[in-house]
Amino acid sequence: MEEHGPEYGQETLLCIAKEHVQRYHILRKKSKKLPCIFLDTYLLNLKIWSLEKYNVCDPYILKQLDIFYPDLVLLCTPDIPWEEDTLRENPKDRERLYKRFSLEIKEYKWDVHNVNKANRANKINEYVRKFISKV
């Protein structure tokens, strides 16, 4: 994405998804002794991004979401300040997108915890510790 900046197409999102899945599996093989792997982005981001921008999502992404799912999701609330960079879009539509992510996560029935500006560091620590203690 960084090489394309805002000039990208739907096929770019599919390439990102495939690379994401491939790298996850490589990392999983290399780190069998680790209780978990932390990702700062996920296939759901690509699904929603694709639906927002193109009104369609590639079947590969949808299929991978059904078989390759997170054990824990930490969803940042929109009260955390938006910081501009060349890859971010929608600075003024964050509340709607947050609600969309929340609904999608509920539909997938994933374990989710909301993290807001006030409790971000403490809550992330708490949720991660609880999760690791179960693994």
C-alpha cells in the first residue's frame, strides 16, 4: 500500500489479504512455542474497507474470515484521536465505521473488548494478560 498510496484498486486489497494469511501461517509455524500472535490489522479490516470503497468483497477474503479468525479482538473506540498518514481514510466518519466493525464482530461471534482513550493502556494490558493466562 505504501508504494501505491491512495492510488490502489480492489485487486490490491486481495493481494494484501493473501499476503496476510501467508505471513500468519509462516509465523505460526515458526512460533509454535508462543501462546499467541498479535496482529494490528486483520482480514475484517480488508472486508469492510473493500465494501466501503467498492461495495463488494472478494470471496477469498470472506472465506478466510470463516476459517481464519482471531481469538481476541481489541476494538479501539473513535475517541482515540485520528492521526493522519498516507494510508488512512475517513477521518470524519469514524463513529459509523466503529459501529460497523462492532456489528461485524458480533455477527462473527468473536471475543471483543472495546478500548477507549481513557483506559487504553490499562485495559489492553488487562485483556491480554487474561487471554494469555487461559492459553
